[in-house]
Amino acid sequence: MNFLVSFCEMFADSPCPDRRIANTEVIEDPHDLRWEGEILVYAAWAERWTVDRCGTLVSYRVEYVFDASTGGTTFGMGVE
């Protein structure tokens, strides 16, 4: 998590040297679920990560897609 926030935050125009994740929350429950028998093979969901930039809170939307056929979970992240 910290790596992802650090990557996105390096493009921020804030001089804050001490950024941290203040909160995370699921904003879209897992959906588009696909099963093969009892094994989950596909799901998508979204979370909101709130980053504290030296007292200023910035929210990011993080979207996940789990797809067993590609070997894992991909994600996208952007400022809300």
C-alpha cells in the first residue's frame, strides 16, 4: 500500500515530506463474481484510500480486478 501511495504522491504538487495512509474503505463490494464450482475465478471491487499530506486529506479511488486466468489481481488508482 505504501509503495502505491508513494508512487501516486510523487506527482502531487504538495511539499509535504511525511505522507501516510489515514484510512481505507471498501466503496464497491465485490461484484461480477464468477465461480468454477466452489472456486472464485473473477471479481471486481473498489476502495477509497485517504492519504494525509501533512494535515491535508486526499482521497484516491483504487479499483481491483481479480482474474484467476491471468494469474492475479490488477488495479488502477487515481485521485478522486
